[in-house]
Amino acid sequence: MNEFVDCSRLSLNQYTTFNLNVKEAIDACLRADLHYICLWRDKIASYGLDNCAKIVKESGIKVSSICRGGMFPALSKEERQKRIDDNKRAIDECVALGTDTLVLVCGGLHNKNIEEARDYVEEGISAILPYVDGAGVKLGIEPLHPQFAADRSVMVSLPHAVSMAKAINQNFPQVKHPVGVVIDVYHVWWDPYVYEGIKAAQGLIYGFHVCDWITPLPDTLKGRGMMGDGHIDIRRLRLAVEAVGYHGPIECEIFNQALWDSDVDEVIDLMKQRFMEVC
């Protein structure tokens, strides 16, 4: 476990450079000597899966994960099945692009019954787990900050996400890749039980994301800050996940309009600098 980290593990989450297509984002990684990228499914669809697979293979860049699966809750059984089917397509995209991790943003409310929505999340993950395990892909539940419970994810704490993952895994003891979690510092830093949650997630951490919490938030969704500009003790969280065995890629995921409107290479250079200084 190292107090400091270099850029060999740094992954560019594609939404940090939101305006770029897949090829442009991978080209930016190559210019910056980055070895990993996280691709988003809307960007994959826009560029074409076959084209994405070709450029990934030719570049030598590794896809650390694909975002996003999930979005399971819905009013009707038919709509919930459509979402399960879409998650299976996401798994196929993971295979095509050579990544072993699908990030689950589990979905918000379909009515005012948050307990029922969480039941649908558990049902949806259980429905796709045999398919994902056969593909050699891992499912990582990403708990989000409570401000996103209504529209993006009813899973709003790391301990809860770990508990659900373990409950699902108990029903599927035969799978090679049990359900795990993806930890984003933006979403969990505030939780008084975050370090207990990290310890409970030992062996089930499939991703670690960094950015910062800045105040005042410029926007509910696009309000993340560059590492070092805010209030999160990122290094302490990184050391905690490493202490329980996670040593994989570390994704920088920043939704911020000002950064999106800036020069891409300058943003990535600053990202690398701050990653080494504060992560």
C-alpha cells in the first residue's frame, strides 16, 4: 500500500471530456500517455460498437469499465423486462470492448415507494447475474449521493450497496464473479459509515472513482470539482480501498460544464497533476 500513486492506474472517465467521441477521447489518452479509459454507452452507441472495438484494439488502451447499466425500477413488468434486456446488451458491449466491469447506476423512483424501487433493483440484478457471469463480466453497484435518489439511484449508501450485493450473492453461490460495488468518492465521502462499508466490501470492490466536492455546487449534476479543489480526503479513501485489496484502475469522473468547455489536453494534464498530488 503506497501513500502516493502514479498515473499508471489513472483512467479517464469519458464524461470528464464530455464533448469528445470515443475516438477523440482515446486519442487524448494516447497523447497523455494514459493506459485506461472508461467508456459510456451513449458515446459507444453514437460512434458504433464495431468502430469502438476496432479503435480500442488498435490503440492498446484498456477499457477499465463501461457505464452504465442499471436503471431497473419501472412501473410495469414489461418495462422492467426491457431494462433487464438492455442490461444484457450492456454486458455484450463489455465483452466486445474487452472490459470485465459494468457499472450499475441502479435507477431512481418509479413512484413514491422507495422500498419497492429497491426491491426492483435487487430483482433486476438477480435477473442478469447468470448472463453476466457467463460472459465473464462483473457487476458493480455504484451507490450515489442521496441528492440523486429520486431520479438516478435509490441506492444511496455504500453499506446498503454492499449488503444488497451480498444478499444477491447468497442466492447465486455458483457464480464465478459475485456482485460487487464501485466506490465514487463524490457519492460516499460524507457518510459516517463509509470506512465500515469499505471494510465490509473486501473482495467485492470493482472500481474506484475520484473527483472532488466543491461548494457552492454550481449544478446538481454537473457540479463535481477537480481533485484538490474541494473538501474530500481522497487519499484516505484510496488507501482504505487498497487496504482491503483493491489495486485496479482509478477513474477520474468529473461532470463539470466549465471543464467540458475547456481545452481537453489542458484538462487532462491538470487531472494527471492533481491525481499524483492529492489522490
